[in-house]
Amino acid sequence: MNLSQTFLGVTFENPTVLASGILGITASSWRAVARGGAGAVTTKSLWPVEHQGNRNPTIISTEHWTLNAVGVPDAGPAKAKEEIAEFLKDHPVPLIANVIGLVPEEFAAITEVVVPLKPDFLEVNLSTPTFRKLRGKLFAEDANEAAKIIRAVKEVSGVVPVFAKLTPDVPTIGEIARACVDAGANGITAINTAGPGMAIDLRSRMPILAAHSGGLSGPALKPIAVRCIAEIYDATGGKVPIIGTGGVYTGEDALELMLAGATLVGIGTAVAERGIDVFKKVCDEIQMWCTNEGVWEIRDLVGGMHRELSKTIEN
Ligand SMILES: Cc1cc2nc3c(=O)[nH]c(=O)nc-3n(C[C@H](O)[C@H](O)[C@H](O)COP(=O)(O)O)c2cc1C
């Protein structure tokens, strides 16, 4: 069973990817994730200037969902450069540099910082839900605004492929994805956390998170991720690589996202529950399923649901 795939000039030994914002931003934590079996790692969102995060508590988890309002804290571009350069010295797995900003110039500025380090892909975060508090709406809620950011990044990204990271909280995610691709995006990451949601402590009658609300991730997000990926795959004619992310805990979850159209599968919230070697566990589960089903190439599964659906329409 071959779990590896090569696309946009990069080889991934397996389809699992550390999702952005999980396990901090140090070369040593990314190396630990690579040893835990990840096929690639994503940095947390990098700003062009240092940013403080929100006050604690910033995370609340149940077995069904997690809410987070960490507020995208960042130690600034000098620290990011140092850690990315250190990781890329031996480059155990591909690195995806995730960038963020409040205006197109900020996205371009941080892209110019990371591109000389030669990350494998750039991921443009257009979709952290808590950004609604900072700028009213998310870039990924509006096709024109999303395209404007992608164009600003593409002007300075050189040969590094660019992925647009989208929010599920829109009526037509396929249209937003297509606008990003038309603006030059080489791939789509879907999805970011949803909501935001809120949880209340019954005794104090107060919101549990200091920021009151936070982005929803974990198992409850998976069916929404599957539908979003399927719509993006349809809207882009199955020709654009998708990093599917949202509620993946097991190999079967990962396979479901791949059948919807994901080429790679991001894993975030599950790291807290299944441990840093969740990537290896998920790959073992994929291997076992594929062996039982007689599937020998993982890439044969990508978009499989769409091929089955078209057979039923043809007949
Ligand atoms: C604590 C936490 C921090 C996150 N920080 C970021 C971030 O900095 N940038 C980003 O693009 N996504 C961020 N995300 C979103 C994840 O990358 C992912 O898209 C989302 O959590 C859905 O995947 P999951 O259900 O596997 O966690 C964060 C998620 C969590 C739980």
C-alpha cells in the first residue's frame, strides 16, 4: 500500500498534515510531530508584527467539540524566521508556512519574510473566525476580498505554491474557492474552525472563554468539512489540490475527507486526545482499511465519491 503522493513539485510520504495553530511554533515541536508520523507540518499563523493572544481561558473541550479563542498570538517575524530556518536545515517533512494579516500589505509583508526560507507551500489564512471582532468580517466571506489577498501574496510568493484557507461559514464555499484559484491560488485548505461558538458556566452564569466565544473544531466539525471539501472539489473540477481539515481523529475520518476530494488531510484538535503520534495511528488505520479493501494507491481514493456519484447519474 503506497501512502505517498507528489504534487506541485513536493513529495508527501503520507497524507497527514499537522494543522495550523497546534503545538506552537518551534523547530523542535515540528520535528516531534514529524517523528509522530506526520506527512507534513503547518506553522501557526504568522503575522508581520508581534501580536499578543487573548487572556485565559482560551480553550474549552468536550468529547464532541473544542472552542478556542487563542487570538493568534505571535512572537514576531524574527522568531518565525529562526525556527523555520532551523527546521528546514534537515527538512524531515515538507513545511507549510501559514500567513495572516489585517490588510493585503500585511499578508505581502509576512510572505516576503518567509519565502526566502523556501517553505514547501504557503497557506493564506483568510478565515480565523475571531477576526470578525477585529475587522467585522472575514476575507474568506467575500470572493473579491479573498481574491485581493491571494493576488497580493502571489505577487511576492515566487515559485512557492499558495493555498487559500477558507471558512465553512458561507453559503457557497465553492464560489470563494474558485475566486481564489482564479486569483492565482494553487490549492485550497478547507476548513478553518466554524462559528464562533459560546459555552456558559452554569454556576457563574458567565461565558467560559475570556473572549466569550471561540472557533469550533473537533468531531462535530467533520460532516461540515466533508460537505465543504465536496463542494470545492466540484467547483474547481477536481483539478486543484485540497488540504482537507476538520474533525479528523481516525483513519476512517481521513479516508472520508479524501473521498470528498482532499489530497492531504490536516489534523489539529485530535492531537490533544490521541497524542503526538496520532499521525502514525491514522496512517496505520488507513493502511489497514486499504489492505482489506484491496486499494494499493492512496491517490486513487481522492475524489472517489464524485466518481461513484457520476456513475449513478450516467446510469
Ligand atoms: C487551538 C487552535 C489554534 C488554531 N490556530 C490556527 C491558526 O493560527 N491558523 C489557522 O489557519 N488555523 C488555526 N486553527 C484551525 C486549525 O488549523 C483547523 O483548521 C481546525 O481546528 C479544524 O481542524 P481540527 O478539527 O482537526 O482541529 C486553530 C485551531 C485550534 C484548535
